[in-house]
Amino acid sequence: MEIRTLAFDELDPRTAYAVWRLRQDVFVVEQECPYPDLDGRDLEPGTRHLLLLEEGPGGAGRLIGYLRLLEEGTHARIGRVVLVASVRGRGLADELMHAALREIGERPCVLDAQSPLADWYASFGFRVSGPEFLEDDIPHTPMRRDPTP
């Protein structure tokens, strides 16, 4: 397994396609939520794309997980945390989160957790920061992680 952190302009076309395909397969098809995944934020200068790659034939890495890290002024935002179905339950999303938190460093960070995953995000130091809300008919919980004093 390898995690690569890339800006948009560093994504080659095949990798960008794999990222958007994975996000579509899970968030739009599997979760049955038609929504505009291509929201323009992938292109923002401060956005970083964390790719979890599994070594494949000939050494080529197959995308098996992804996370998007956004810059929002005073804080960072984690979103689009996703794994292919066949690798879930192996702790690989933990690796993505640890990599994202290393990228963020000692800055505040926010995310909107799908509510059933709020306890998992809490294990990384996130706390509930507002009331639950529905997004695309899925309950979400806003969460925040502040640097330790």
C-alpha cells in the first residue's frame, strides 16, 4: 500500500478518471445519491488529493481509496473519504485519515461525517460541532478537530 498526496495539476488523466470513477461508484451509485460530485473544489489551488494505491501487476498502483483535503482559510476540510468495497474493514481508511492529519499539521480541521461514522471520526480527535443534518437524504454530523494546546 502507498499513499500519494497530489495537487490537481499533478493528477495524470488516468488517475483523475480513477478518482472520479471511485467517488461516483460509491457516493452516487452505491449510496443512491445523485449529486454533483464535480463541484469545482478539486481544482482549487490548495486542494490536495490523497490516493491510497495497491500495487498491481507490473508495479502499477490500483486506486483503492481516496480522500480530499480542502483549504478553507482558518481551517482545513476533509471530505470524500472513500474505499472500494472489496478492501473495507481492513483499517485502510485509518491510514488515509492519519496521512491527512499529517498534511494538516497543527491546524483546525472540519468535516461532515455520515452520522453512522461519527464515532470513527471521533477516534481521530474530532468532536461534534453542530446539529445533525440531511444531505442527499443521508444524515450527516458536522465535526471539528482543534490542535492540542
